Amino acid sequence: MIHDYDPVVADGTCRTLFRAIEPNGTVYRNSIVFDAVATQGGVLCTNGKWRSLESDAAGTTPFRVFIKDGIRRGSAD
């Protein structure tokens, strides 16, 4: 499960810290930065790049977030 996922838009990016928690309780602390693209009266957070805060793990994600009027909707497509 993903917890504390609350992207903030500033300076052309969407950023957030978040936790990924496995069913056995193992917690991974991470950060992610997306490109912020103005579209359809909101902001599309796309091209995400994440990194672990506790190790050298890093990668990209197809996950995208659309933010409009304070409402966030996510999609892996």
C-alpha cells in the first residue's frame, strides 16, 4: 500500500514524499518528482522519477496524477 502520497505543484514540478508498506509491515520511504504540465484547466503530473530515501534505489513510473481544484486523480495508464 502507498501512504502519505500528496503531490505539491511548484516550479514546473510535482513533488511528494511517500511510504510504500508491504503486507508484512516493511516500510520503504521514497520521494518522487514529476514534470508538471498545464492541461484541461489543471495540472498533469507525468514522467515520474522516484528514489528511495534509505538506499540507492531509484527508477521511473508510468503513474500519473491529474490535479484540478485541489482534487487529485491517479492513473497508471
